[in-house]
Amino acid sequence: MSKAANDVVISGIGIVTCQGVGKDAHIALLSAASAPKTIVETEKFKPYPVHPLPEIDWSQQIAKRGDQRQMENWQRIGVFAAGLALDDAGFKDDLEACGAMDMIVAAGGGERDINVDTLIVDEALKRNDRELLLNEKLTTELRPTLFLAQLSNLLAGNISIVHKVTGSSRTFMGEEAAGISAVETAFYRIKSGESSHALVGGAFAAERPDMILLTEAIGAHARGNWVPLWSRRPSDGGGMITGTAGAFLVLESRQHAEARGAHIYAVIDAVEGDRGNRNAGNLEVRLERLLAPATGLAAESTAIFSGSTGMHDLAARERAVLEHQLPDVAIRGFGGVTGHTIETQFTLGLALAALAVDGKAKVPPFDAAHEAPMRAGATAAVVTAVGHQRGEGVAVLSANA
């Protein structure tokens, strides 16, 4: 593929999952001879397994203790991963570059006061005037600062404060689709020349009773012991095992990256998201269209990083389309080893894909019963996200020629 000044390239990767902190831990995962060790918490939220946060020294990226204290965990994870990406790209101490950098974040709501939630539910069992009860408790039990802590754009705000990224700022909400929209927006701003460099990503804290409740409320969460992604059975619950993670990318135009001598991990050739009704084959039609830019890639040296939730019906439908549209291409359901990370899933997939392409990794099967070995090192990758409720996205990456 010919080079162009406005090619969108990945020049910085910040990643935190249960598998470790930073890119080196994940390069090791992608280049190993066999599937990575399973890291899952099965007791704390029993019967729901969760992929936990690894041990982190927050001060490596968030120097001030006061900054650390005033953030909720999902914000700390995001600010930390953003710092890793800026460090990796060589922007961390470049105040001028950070001051002109776009920031696009995918975020959910803040953490809840579980004690107040429990109090309201318990009191509601004794009263019929529940609307009045709710108003009473909201005005007497909640700290006023809690409302501020729940603002989704506080992650972007804290990144601005800690890392001095003070160009334009956007925050998307909307579960997996938020992550897709964040990347897509950054891609097209750079492609069109509106932007030269951007920080894009998100964070998700799975180890929260309210998050597990939301997932289980729609029958989506797996129960019992961990099972590989494609091997999960309806008898073990809904199929989704969530994971705590942060993933940020620095995206640049080729011209901007090459002018400063930056390392280019991969080129993003295409990215697009869509959403709509999934009945009557509509999901399959959308996925086939989104995957069109990937047709023609060499099957033996391409890896598909599927962001599948693990939910049984959705996983089977996505896999059927992938196998039909891109036959003989190795599929890797990365959520099986990192957990499903909702808003962060798409950028996490891009981060893993970029590392694989950069290192020409022969990514080991994550579910040996359903994933074939790669025949050659990766020179291209396809990243998918199929939201647990709605929203689909696909990105196509290639090695830097």
C-alpha cells in the first residue's frame, strides 16, 4: 500500500489489563508459544468471575497523591494508561505538543455509593410511596460531591490536569459503541487534516458490584469458573466475563509522526462503526459491510482480534460472519484473556493488534478448541467490536511499509 502524508498511524500504546501493566507484558502474551495464563478472580464476586486489575504503582504516572485520592478507580486506570501512551509516543514532556493534542475518551458513568443503593432497596421493600422515598434519600444520603465524581468527562479532565493534554476534548458515552466512535472520530479528524495528533482511549473498572448487577440484570454475565471465550455454555450463564482495563493510543498523521522520528506500530487503513436492529439478519449484513475493507488481506499473515463479549448468540453470529467473509484467517477472541471491557474494548483490541503487527507475532490461540494456529507472523490485523446490547465496529490495520 502506498504511503500518504495523512495516513493515520499508531505511535503510542498505553495498556493495562489483568495480564500486566504496559506494552511489554502484552507483547509477551502475543508472542508466546501457548495461550497465556488465566488470571481471574472467582471468589470476591462469587458466582461471577471477573478479570482483576493488576498490581499498579500509581505514582509512576500520577505523581501527586492528592490527584490519586480524588479520582475513582476507573479514572485512575484511565489516567495511568493515558500516561503510558504519551510516554511511549515521546510526548509526555512535550508541553507544546500536548497542548495541541486532541483527546477523545470513551467512558461510562462514575462509581456508585453502594451503601446508599442498598439502603434505598431495603427501605423500598417496606413502603409503597417509592418515588417519595427515592427523593428523600437522594437529598439526605448522597454526598454532593458524588454527583461530580460520576461525570463521565472527568476522565478527560483528569488527563488534562495530570498530563497537560489541553487541545480539544470529547467524551463519548454508550458502552462499546463509545469506544468505536472515539477511534472513528480521531481517525477521520486526522485523515481530513483537521488534526495532526490525538490521544484516544478509555478505562473500565469491572470489580464493582453495580457493574456486575447491570450485566447480570440482562442475563449476560457468566457464572462459576472461567471458561475460554468460544467454549462457554448457556448452562454457565450468559457468557460475558468482564475485565478491569485501560487502553489509550496516540494516533498521528504519518507526516507528523515521521517528522519527529516517531516509531510507528501500525497504520490504520480503515475504521467504521454502525448500529441498528439486529433481527432478521441485520447484524450479519452490517458486519459484512464493515468487513469489506479487510477482503484481500493475506489469510496466513492476518489476525482477527475479535472483541466478542462471549455472549452465546452474539458470539456465534459474529464468528459465522468472520469465517464466511475472511476464511482461513486466524481469529483471536482477546476478551477471553483480558475480560470484556465495555467502553475500552475497541481501543484495547487496536492496542493488541498494533503490537502484534509491529512484532510480526504469531499470536497463540486463546481458545485452542476453537482457534487455529497462525501460519505466519502478523502483517495485518482486523479488530472487531460487537456491543453486548448494540453497536458494531471494525478497524483494519497493516504493518508500516
